[in-house]
Amino acid sequence: MTTWRRAVAPAKLNLRLEVLGKRPDGFHELDTDLITIDLADELRARATGGDELRFTLGGPALTTDVPADERNLAFRAARLVQHEARARGASRVGLELELTKQVPSRAGLGGASSDAVAALVLADAVLDARLGGAWLGERAAELGSDCRFFFDAHSGRARCTGRGEVVRPLDAPPSDWWIALVTPDVACPTPLVFGALRFPLPALPESAPLGAGWTAERPAPRAGNHLQEAAFRVCPDFAPWSALLAAQSGAGWQLTGSGSSVFALFCARDDARAALETLCKDARDRGLKSRFESVVRPAGHGVRLAD
């Protein structure tokens, strides 16, 4: 057997998410500003010399809703590489793939999409398939709406349109950003949230200017997320969190994706930590539970091979 190789699959935040309307294909037309953060899953892989795909899961964020079979995007991505490598003449395409979950699932953080891209890139490297960036990018776009972002945004920031697969890379976020991040223990299915949108929706402002010197007294303004109101309205368990966030509106908390994670941007770690502790204490006082809470930083990169 060959040596293990490793890939980093960072989570994402939607700094701004505008839903422009529903498309004839059933998807929604989006305009969103995305960054990656230093909360990341890790994938390891090695070639086994046979034809099989052995896929195992672990990590502190692993929950029962994360499948270990073809329902998992990372599994499907690795299979795509195996099949294409075989079609191009490879005789041995066996893989052993290990996914360590650090990113909460069902959280609006793009963990499954990032894992899928990491599996594509890692399987291509381990099998020495050399399928090329064009082929890998096309498969990423097919696997999921967020996947192309993780493949193309080498700086860790991009503006994405279409259903999310049209990616315009942007300069990396400033290094002095500190982000308070909380994932409430709330189920908020993405199809339910999109289905609850009430068109026409108001236009959103552009994302806040970079390096604006945000503090606890002057937090980053929320550029907005069209899914936030719908998520709070149709997910009953979100109602007490919605009230709590409204009471702390000065901190600039905003939903990422369709939830359930919320975040606030600052330019000092102490300010981000203070906002996080205040929200989490008030949540506990109200009997509300979270699955994840931390201060994170911009990653400054998309999915990448680590070794």
C-alpha cells in the first residue's frame, strides 16, 4: 500500500446571500459573497491496489445524519474519480478514504460540499489520475451548488452567482478578522427554508467594506441573508433563538446559508470572544443548546492538499 495523503476541507460563511428568484430548473438564482474559515474537516486517503473504495468516518462533529455510503458527497466524489481513472486505462483504482469531521453538519457551513471537493482532489492525487482542473471543476459543480466555490476560491473568498456554481474569486479577507460563530441545536432543512421565501424580496446591500475596523461598540454591519427570515419563520425551534438574536442585534449576528449557524464579524479577538460569551450565556439562561461555539478566523484558502 502507498503512503497516506491529506486534504483540508474548510467550512464557509455567507457574508451576504441574496436570492434573486426561482429558476425553471427548480433551483434558485443566487448572488452571494462567501469566505472560508479555519474550522475544517480533514480527509486522508491512500491507494490500496485493488478496485474497492473503503470509506470511514470519525471526528468530534460526526453525527448520525452523516452517511458512510454513496449518500455522502465525499464518497460519491471519490467514486467519480475512480470510474474516470478506470475509463482512462488505470488498472488499479482502489482507495481507502478517511473523513474526520470537525465541521457541524446541517449548519449552513458547507461541510459536505467542502468534503466532496477535498475527496475529488485527494483521490486524483493519490491515484495519480491527472484528470485535470477542468474535469475536476466540472464534477465539483455537478456534486453541489457550493462545491465549485471550494474548488475555485484559492484566496478563500469569492462572489458566487447562478445556483452558486459561477465563481468569481476575490482578494483574501483581511488577516485581522475575528468571527464569533455559534451553531444552535436546531434542525433547519434547506428545502423547507427555500420553499418558504416570499417573493419579491428586497435588494440587499453590498458586503461590508474590508478592513473596516469593527469593534464591540461598532460591529460589522450585516449585509443580509434572504434566507434568515424564512428560516426563523418556518423552523419552530429557531423562534427562541430569533428572539435572543434580536435582543442582541447590536452585535450584528447573521445566519449563514439556510442555518442553523450564526456569526458576527470583528477586528479584535477580545471583541469576538465577548460577543460569543454573551450570546452563549444568554442562550444557556434560556435553556437553549448549541452544537458548536467558537471564535474562528478566515482560512485564506479553499480546499487544498496538505501533504
